[in-house]
Amino acid sequence: MSGVGSKTELLNLLGDVKARVQDKLGVVDFPMPQFILVGKQSVGKSRLIETLAGETFNFISGTLGSRRPTVLEFRNVATYDKSRWFVRDRKTNRWGEHHVQEVMKIVGAAHEELGDSVSTEPVYVRIESQRCVDMQMVDLPGFRDFAVDPSKQHLSQKIDELVLSFMRDKRNVMLCVEQAADAATMSTLQKCRQIDPKFERTVLVRNKLDKYYNDLTRDNVNKWVEGFGDLPEFLPRFALTLPWWQEGTTPSRTFVELRDDMNSEDVAEMQSKGLNAKYLQTVGFSNFTSFMDRKIERMFVDAISPVLSKLHELKHSAERRAEQLESEICETDPHRILCTSRDCGVSFATAIMHVMEGVLDLKPVMIFAQELRAFHAYRQALNSTHFSLLPSADLQGLDEYIEYLRNEVNIATCDVEVNGGAQFRRLMIEAEVFLRFSEIAVEIKKADVIQARGVSTGSLTWRDVVVKLLGNEAHQSLQRRVRYVAERIKWFFERQKEPVLEFMDGLEGTPIANLYSPLYTKHGKLIKESKMIQHLVFQTYDGACARQLQNFVDLFDNMLTSAFANPWIFLRSSTCEGHDTEDLQDAVLPSFDDTRERIPKELGARATTEPMLSKWLVDIPNDPHEVDDAVDKVQMLVLKTYGFIRSHVCDQVELFAESFFKLPMLRRLEETMATLELSDDDSVDYQSHRDSLSNKSQDVQDSVVEISSCIDRLQGFKLKCETKSV
């Protein structure tokens, strides 16, 4: 047959390039044209495929029909006495040769495994024979116009979506198969027209021409080929009859002979009807394959330049990736990674100072409600039980607490998105409120007061009783809330990693870049790009936060223990220099005599709470018959003293947070980063990562070799074609 086998080299070349690029390199978007076969069920698509293959076969796809694309590669090999069939394994992407019946089962199973669903993943079949044409096409499931069962209706919709997605791909040329009838009834062609209005990539194949012989006459045959005005002149169209025989009978001739007979009959019949010579070229299978040969040649020759451009782009990308991997391998050298990580960590430690000072337009940011919800979600995920997430059991939940802070405490920045120092200052307001909810957790009973007074070698005063009762369980409520404050501060600092990294990485090219260390940008990019360095820096930073949390809790607990052990000392009021005027202009350096005079005044001015407590102590009766009155007064005094201590602590909570957490952590962070060490586990992980990078580098280098080979083959073929044309 004319044209059969003439394009084998080109098809094999481009097919091999496509397989290498898509399968070995994993590149999906590749500018390779292909034919797709579209049409309704039972329109003759399967018989057209058999005719192109030069032999009969039947893909067993069950009662539901095909549900995935089938990519068919036809290769004409004149030296083969019998056809050879191959299927590409979907896991290994390797071609395996099978008997034709086994191929049918494999293809059928690939469809049946989908059940009542569809898939875009194709099954690949290759036929090599002296009887087939040279081309490649994608057989798509047929459109289903009618389905009664709801499940089949749903399947029909999925198939439509699948086929239309292939039709919309501008690289695909649509072979639209319709029955030889009036063009106005061709529903698949209408779908093609909607997607390809100018029919630039549509070829119409009208099948079963022999069924229409008797309707054609000398008067209408030319108009019928033209489509009676319904087909545009520029639409490539072919009318043909594919091999067929009576059902239940055995054909008397071979399939290829039947193919040639039907072709000859179509041409002779249309000639006898007086069909114009220019239209006669659109009749019969032979004219169709000749057209397809020319179409394939044009398409694939035109595709060489875009494919080469894509390959050069892939090669450049792979070479750039290879350089990046080699650079990362050098950076992850065990001797260099520690120094690099320390340098990055030191820059990170100094950069957080700037973030705490306040940086404009720095992301990410949080409003107060988002912050509290995120903290609660974090602690609940850890299943924390050693402190309460709400300041009081009487609150119905987090929403009520947030509304209380917004509407009654009136935190002004509730709905402002902030991070860094502004977020820390807002946190301190909430921490103070949380601590102020603290109350004595247990009721002080009469027996507790009597038991606490006991006897000793010296005199045991009511003052000693109050201290003993306060030190027993009263301070535990405040301690638990201090733990909440500590965890909130720790969580806040841990969440500043991302803003700090964004600050470092985002400085480049900004007007304020010159105000900061030039190392910020370099080290910020290293931390972002190297997961190893990022892990080490962040792990060290989180460790510093956790260590400071424990220091904060210990220091605060020591302070509370001291406060409850001797509340009279703790509750002494602060002193200040007394002046009759607030005018700063009268302030002068004091003389020695001024200082001697000032000190007694300050000591006398601070005694406000202590005399009040001492007076209440004196009012407690000592007579045994007044024990009930004494118990009531002791209970009242314990509550009052606890309230004074709580207020004093809450008034100074920001000072405690600064002194016990923020300042010591930030001051020591740079030193911590400068002395960070790799753990044994980190060393093992880094070596594993380094090995992984080496493997990736080798894979990328292999890809470069693979792509270069494809480029060389295509350029050689292109040069050979250009030489022949000259």
C-alpha cells in the first residue's frame, strides 16, 4: 500500500524521544502532536483501528466498555512474517512482548479495574507488522448518548469529561468517526466544532459508506460529499467502508485482502455515481492512509523545532539543577555544615532583635483571636494537662474568654495583625489578666487554723499562722497560672522563626537593606534552601526557648515561695523621691546632706501595706473562748494577704517576663548558636542526606546525558531531512 512504512524512522525517533522524556525524566508537558480517535459507541472506531493494524483483535473491556485511553503505536516492519505485540508495564514503563490474546486480556483488565469510574492514565500497546500503517493514535472511550441506569449516566458524564479534556489539548489532532449519513446528524462532529471552530485539527472519517450506496445518485453524490452545505470546504473528510462480513460466518479472504477489496469497491462505486475527481481523493481507505502519511509527516516535521526547543530548555534546567546539587553537596560537607550552620544561627539570633524592635510589612502576622486559637490548638494537640488553658473553670470556653478580653478588658490591639515586639506586648496584657484570675484554690477551714497554731519552744504568733496557711496550698493556683504564662511566652518565641526568616530573606533590594548586616540575606537564603541548616538552627532555637521556659518557671517559683514565706517584706511599697513640684527644671544633683536627709523619708514613705496587715494581726483575739472570731479574722487576713501578693505579682508580670525570659534568652541566643553542635543522630541524618544528594546529582547528570542524546538524534535527523530536500 502506498505510504505504508515510509515514516517509520521519523515515528520511531520522535516516539523514542517522547518515551525518554516523559517516562524516564517525568516531564508531562511535552510539545509532541498525536492523533486521538473520537466518536460514539458502535460507530466503527474499533474496526478502524483493526484496519490500520491490518488484523482483527478485540480489546475485552467488559460490559461497561473502555474507561481509559489506549495509546496504540503502529509500526510497519516489512521484514516481519507475522505481527508482534507489546504492552508497556504501567509500573516499570518497560515494553514487554506478549501473544495477541494475552495483550487483549491485559488491556481488558486495565479497563475493568476501574469499575464504574474512569482514568486519564493510558494503557500502551505497540504493534509491529508488515501489514499495519506507520502512525500512533490514542483510542478514547466512545460517547454514550443514552443511559437509563443512574450509575451508567454518571459514568457517561465522566467519559464525556475525559474525552473532552483530550479534545481541548491543542497538541491533539481529532479523528472524528461518524457513520456515512447527513452531516446535520453528526453529534461528535458538533463537539469537535465547539472546541475547534475552524477545524484546524479535525479530520472527519465517515464510515460504512457501503450502507449509503443506494441513496447516492449522479445528482446528489457531489453535494453529499460536500455535506449539503453543512460541512465547511476546509474540513478534511473521508468516506470509506471498513472490512466486514456476516455475523456468525468466516470471511473467505484475509483481513488485508478484505481491506483492499472494500477500498476498491468504494472508489469504483463512487466513480460510477459520477463523483468529481477532486472528491474521489477523499474516498476509500487507501486515500485516507495516504492523507494520514502526509499529515503525519507535516505534523512531526513541524514538531521537531518545538521539541528541540523544549529539550534545550530541559537540558538548561537540568544543568542548573546539577550545579545547585553540587553546591549543596559541598555545603553539606560534615566539616563545613557545622561552621555554616553556626554562622547562619548567629545571624538568626541577631535578626530576631530587630524583629522584636518592630519591622513594618513583615509576614506572617496574627490578630489576637487567631493567636489564642493557634496556641490552644497547639497545646491540645500535645495533650497538655499540667496547667489550664483557661483562667477560670467558670468560663464556658475560649470564645467567651476572647470576648471578655476584647469587650471588658478592652485590649486595644485585639483586631490588629501584628508580630514581633508588638505581639509580645499584647501577650503581656493577656498574661496579666490570666494571672489576676488566680484565687486561693482550697477553703481554709476552722480545723486548718487551729492545727496551724500548734505550739513551739518559742511563742507562735498569728503572723506565723497566716504564713503557714499561705505556704500550704494558697500559692499553687498562682503557680499553675505562671506555667501558662511561661508556655505562652515560649510559644510566642517559637512562632517568630518564620517572621525572622522572612525578615532576613526579604531585605535584598529594599531601601532599608543597608541599615542591617549584609549577611542576613545570604544566611536567610541558606536557611530557607537547606533543610539541614534550617533544621539545625531551628532545633537549637527551640531548645533555647525550652531551656529559658524552665529557667523562667524556676525563678518565678522561687520568687513566689519567698513572697508567700514572708509576705510582709514582699509587700513593702516602692519608694520614690518626694518633690513639691513636678518641674524638671528644679532637678539638681543632690549633695551628701541631701542624701542623708532623703533616705529616712523614703523608708518612712514606703510603709503602707505592712502597717495595715500588722493592725489586722493585732485585732485577732488570743483568748480560747474567742476561737471562732479568731478563725474568721485569720481567714479574712489570708485572703487579703493573698490578694495583695497577687496584685503585686500581676503589676510586675511584664518586668518578670523581661527579666526571667526575654532578655536572658535573647542575650544568650547568639552564644548558643555560635556553639551549637551536631548530635550523633544529626550526623547520621546529614550523611544520609548527603548520600541522597549524591544520588539525585547522579540522576540529574544522567538526565542531562539522556536529553543531550535526544537533542543529537533530532538534530541529526533534521539535518538529514534538510540535506535530502536540497
